Amino acid sequence: MSELLPVVILISGGGSNLQAIINASQTGELPVDIRAVISNIDGAHGLVRAQEAGIPTEVIKHTDFASREGFDLALQNSIDDHEPALIILAGFMRLLSDNFVNHYLGRMINIHPSLLPKLKGLNTHQRALEEHRAGTLKEHGASVHFVTPDLDGGPVILQASVPIKRDDTIESLGARVLIREHQIYPVVIRWFAEGRLGFKDNQAIFDGQILEHGLSYDELTS
Ligand code: GRF
């Protein structure tokens, strides 16, 4: 078997993206060694998913720290103990300090539930519905991007879109987006593991080419 990419995955919640990554690694599609899953929330369901897959878990509660910097440093020390080549944010709902982000620049990725640069920040499905009703947004979707100090503003690697339907609710739209998230995240991680994806001068590089806007999963698979 070829060498596995050591990764650490950070979560705060249900962990359905984590599950998609676990599944892809178990089928051999994804050459990763998930060294640890770390959550800032005790009782996050993603921890159970990791334990069921035999992956070591850790809980580092942000509420146990007086400052963001203190939490970030503890998190960084835990992550670095596992010597990962890639840090994967999978529904990790904490703002991260610049020092932390810069420590992992070019080797930390995130998945965001919108077609970035549209709808950065929280509550993206609700805002997508509002904008759709106002006629300012045609479609919605998900993006995988490198994490930089610019919140949700790091270079986009891969996106997948979903239509917005007239009778959509936050839940129905969110569920449709989540399906696409589970498709695109393992693909990006595989590219990184295969050495096809890199980061230089605040830009994503894929197969030696700068990605100006990120790739479209729909175009790649059509
Ligand atoms: C996903 O929508 C992800 O894009 C966002 O948080 C959600 C996490 O879902 N950052 P899950 O925990 O992977 O199910």
C-alpha cells in the first residue's frame, strides 16, 4: 500500500463530513491516516463516529480557557503531537487566532456551506433563501478552501452547487448542500495526499496551475 497522509480532523458537531472522510478512507479511496479527531464540544456526535471507527479522540473545551490564544495554543500542541501533514476543519465552529492559522498556513483546509466568496460567515442557508427571494442569488452550494487569517476568505479549491427551490426551507436546502459537501471534501483531501494540491503566495495551486476561482466539481464530473 502506498504511504498514507497523516491528518488530524477538528469538529464541533454532528460530524457527517467526518463520516464521509472515514468512509472514503475505509474503502481505500482516500489514502489518509486519521491520527486523531479533536472536538471543542464535549458530547459532539462526531466523537462517537470516530470512536466507532477506532480513531483516537480528544476534547479540548474552549470554555476551559480564559483567552482565545490560550485555547488555540492548547489545541495547537495537541494537534502537533500527532505530526499531521494536513489539518481538516469539518464543522469546527471556533474562530481561530492569526497565530494559529499562520502556523498551519497551506496545510489546513475548511469546508464552508456556500459558494464562496458569496455568503461568508454563519447562517448561510437562511441568507441564501432570503437572497433568492430578493432575486439576488440564483444558486447555493459548498466550497472547500485553504484557511488563511481572512475568515472564509482563503483560496477556494473546489465547489459544488445546488439549485434553490421555491418551497425550500433552511433544512431542505441545508440537507441538499450537505450531500454535496460529502462529495467534494474527500476529493480535495485525496488531491492533497497525492501531492496535486498546494499553496503558495496566498493562492491554491492544482497540478502546477494557480486556481483563480476554485474548481467546479460539477464541471469536473460532467
Ligand atoms: C457543515 O455544513 C459545514 O460546511 C459547516 O458545518 C457543518 C458541519 O456539519 N462548516 P457536520 O458536523 O460535518 O455534519
